[in-house]
Amino acid sequence: MAGKPGRPGAAKNKKGGKVGSGGNNKQRLEGRGPTPKAEDRKNHKAFKAKQAAERKAAALGIKIAGKGAGNSSTARKFASELDPKIASSRTGKAAPRSGGSRTGGAGSRPGAKGTAGTRDGGRRGEFLAPSARTAGSAGAAKRSGQRVAKATEASEVLSGRNSVLEALRAKVPSTALFIATRIEMDERVKEAIKIAAARGIPLSELTRPEIDRMTGYDSVHQGIALQVPPYKYQHPMELLDLILSRGQKPLLVALDGITDPRNLGAIIRSVAAFGGQGVILPQRRSTGVTASAWKTSAGAAARIPVALAANLNATLKDLKKRGCFIVGLDGDGDMSLTDFALGTEPLVLVVGSEGKGLSRLVTENCDAVVSIPISGDTESLNAGIAASVTLYEIAKRRAVGKRSK
């Protein structure tokens, strides 16, 4: 029995078809129309991927064809807006998943086996192609959420706008360029994308956390990273021959026991700034040209060749026979840097680590050992700063020598 309207528990008339009337079945037969596409459904991951692509297109000022990242048309279209001549240039394919094929070209997946290009006939350091099997290749990352592995020993990831741009300008063989989603564009990023498009280097868009995992969480990547094959070192004697063939007066820096790649990067940068022509590293107990060294050098590693000595002491003896004056830099040196009068001669500056300094055998192979006068409150300088101060002093004396002539 129906009660009074408004009384709790009173029966109310319900709208719509009643049971047994066929109203519900009629609704089912009419249907709701065609199913919307996945990219038009707000709760579908394809919709979110489409939105991310549109945001990226708005940031770059281009139209992205297709869904997701790693589309080579992205690089082509953006580069064509910067330079119409690039519109017809060949761009590389997007980086596929890691694993699988053993062979590939320079435009194949990061970590694939390819050819290592040379630069200026070997005037600078070259790069080897990465190994055929690269575990956790960073180029395999996809916007679908797949994890991005850290760079392996078979490849290096350069990060930072200056480092990436310098490497691209120097035509360092590269396997992939990574751009962060919604990156703040400047002239360096635009030029990097333009060069990558012209050279056919795959362009992939990743989130910042993905690039963090790729470059290391302590790296300031500035939203851009470049994957390159391992560095190919020159031979010390070939490096000396190259310097002499140019008619230059040799100024090389040899490192003894430097294990911090950031010190190496700082020294490479100082060598480039003060007129040096190269760096020599021992094969053992020394750091190499890693991504950290590239980053600290601010791109100078693309211009300054690095040689690898199987035996540093034997190499110093050979350089001495070729007319180079070997100068060691140590806190317990025989003379002060201000009293050193041979800055205009062919020189090899040997720098030891801050903690241990020069080893005994290396010290014996030096023609002179100099020290930098510092305040008594400071115990020592690190290798990068000490090398910079000494190279500046040598460059100043060489400049005075040229003016006097």
C-alpha cells in the first residue's frame, strides 16, 4: 500500500520502463552507437599518450605525426622549419627495442653494431662502434613506461646542452638523441635537433625521470642526452707526429693516477683553453673518457684528442727522445712554477693525483719537477685546478715569447 508522499518508506513512482514491459530490452536493442577510438577515451592510455604528444608539439612548434615518441618525422619536420634545406635530408629510424639483431648501421638502435666514423682524418679522438649486445640499451625505452637502463660499458651517454651540442658539431658518431618531454627550448636545443635530423640520428622523447635513470641521478642533464659509442684513444706517438706535422710546438698533459673522471674533464677543458694539443692517459689505474668526463669538459673532449699509453714511463722516455721536455707537477717540486723558465719549449706536463702525487718512477723520468706556490692555510690543490694554473702560466710565457720575436 502506497503511503503518503514524503513519508519515509513511501512508495514512489519510478521513471523508465517497468519490469515485463519490454522497455529495458528496447534500450538494449537501440545501442549506444559506435565504440569511440582508444585515443578519444579519457581513461585509456592512448588518450594520455596523445595528450603528451600534443603538448610536445606545442612546445616544439611542430606537428607530430603518429603516436608516441621516437618518431623520425618529428626531427624532420622541426628541422625543416629551422632550415628548409633539411626537409629533404634523410633521417634515421626510431630506435627499436633492445636485443635481437646483431648487426645494424649508424642509424640503428643504441648499442647496435655499426661503423665508427672518423673526424678530420684522425686529428681528434675517434669513437669505436658499440658492442653488438648492449644490455639495457637506453635507446630501447618507449613512452609506454618501459624502464630506461643506465648506460653500459659498451656505450656512453653524454648529457647537458653544451656537451651534446659540441659532440654533434664535431660529428661524433651517435646512436640516439634523447629530448625530455616539455623541454624549455633554446638555441642550443634547436641546433642539436637540427644537426641530428641532418645526420639521421634517431630522436626519442623521454620523461625526465627516464633521462635521470639513463644519465645518473646526480647528473644535470638539462633535458637532453646523446648516446655515443665508446671513445677510441689515439697512440701517444701518433698524436705527437700529428702535432709536429701541423708545425705546432707540442704541449701535452700526461696524467698519473687520476681516477676521477671529473678531474679528467676539467683538465681536457683547460688544455683546450690554454693552447694544448692533447692528453695522455695510462692504460692502468686511470679513469677514461666517460660520460662524466665529457660533461665536465663542456664539449672540449670533442676537440682535444686523448691518447692511451700502455706504459706511461716508457711513453715519457720516448717523448723525451723526440725532443720533448718532461715537467712533473708536484707539491714537493724542486722549483717554483714562477721560476720555471722553459715554458716556450716543447713540453709534456705530468700531473699526479691530489692524494698520492706523482709516482716514484714517473718522478725519475721527469726532467724537472715544479710546484705551485700557495698560501700556507691551503694544503694542496686538486689535479684539475693545479693543471689549469700551470697551463695558464705556460700559455702566458709562450705569448710573451711570440711578442718578443
